[in-house]
Amino acid sequence: MTSQQKHFLIGKRVLRRIEGPTGEVIAQEGDLVTFEMIQKAKSSDQLLILSLNVE
């Protein structure tokens, strides 16, 4: 994911709870996407899920 794509996601509202494969919560429904959230999603292989579940 390019930095331009990351900047597009930052500040968007998350539509549903997103968890990593170990059950760790990456984002709650209603959260605003942060850079840290993107990093956590990327390290948990959930970045695509995160990017498809924002408005």
C-alpha cells in the first residue's frame, strides 16, 4: 500500500469490528482510522479488510 493510499484511509470511519487472526482487536465499529491502526492491520494481514470496511 502506498503512502497516498494510507493517507486516503486516515480519518475514515470504520464500519465494523476488525480483529487479527489471534483475536486482537484492530478497530472497533465507529473508530476513525489512524496511522497506528493501519500499521496494526498491516502487521496482522488485515489491511485489505480494513480498507474495504471504511466510509
